[in-house]
Amino acid sequence: MNDTNEIYVATDIESDGPCPGHYSMLSLASVAFRLDKTILSNFERNLDTLPSAKQHPDHMKFWNDHPEAWAACRKDTAPPSDAMLDYAKWVKSLPGTPVFVAHPVSFDHLFIRWYLYEFVGEDPFFLAGLDMASYAMAVMGSPYTKSHKPHMPESWIDPDTQHTHVALDDAMGHAMTFCNMVAANR
């Protein structure tokens, strides 16, 4: 498989609700990498909340149970317009076609795409995002509901990355897990 022109961008976001606009993206982080685990660069920002957005009770209960992660995503926040302009510029600076990777892509890409169009007017990523659970489903031959991280082989999960609910930590973990998944499939 020749992937020399594709730059994979593992992304994790943190939010205070299930969908953008009604709720805010609190933090975003992306790790640009190649499938051989070469890290090219990363991006991380904490965002101010949207002025008219709400906070979903279930999400706020989660944050109440994870106070260290909440503190991390509320530190040094920036206006969403500034953060997303910087993010789009960073994505465009990558030396290849940026491919969005997330777990689950339906959540993270929804926020990123909405915020990019709302504050930048475009999405610089390749047309669609790559969902890690869908890829795992194909590699493991398992049902989709049994293809998420708790069901993935332990050898895919990088022991040097912890899932902390801090966006950059989680994005790095996704990047390394995805590289391991692809290696297992080859």
C-alpha cells in the first residue's frame, strides 16, 4: 500500500454536549503522522464556549467525574474563530493530503467540520473521515458494536499512550493505535 501522499491526522475533541452549535467544542487536538508511526507535527487548542450554547447534563456529569481533564480543557482558551483559523492553516501546511482519523469519527469529525465551516468557511481535509472502529470491524471480522477500543486486541493499544480525556493525549493514542491496526492488516 503506497501512502506517501496521505498524511493521517488523528483527532480528538472534547465538548460539553453531543452536537456542535447547540453545544461547544471545548478542546481539539490533532496529530499528523505517517503509517510507520512517524509523527510530523501536532496541534492543540482549548476554545471558549459558544455564546448561545448550552451544556448537556450527561456531558457535565462526565466532566464532574473527570476534574483534571476538565481543568486541562478550560486552561488558556481562545476564541473559536482564532482557534479554527489557526487549525485550518496548520492542516493546509501538512506535506500531503490530510486524512481525518478519529474514534469515533461520527462525533469528532462532526464538531471539527461544523466549526471549520462556521469560522473558516471550508474544510481542508479529504472529503470523508476515517473511522477507527469501522476499520477494526473489517480487520477483526467482528460486529461494529464489538469493534471499539475495549474490544480491540491489546497489541493494538500503545502502552506509552494513556486515554486521559485530554485531547492531545487521546489523539496521540488514536494515532499509534491506528498505525498498529494498519500493520496488523498488512
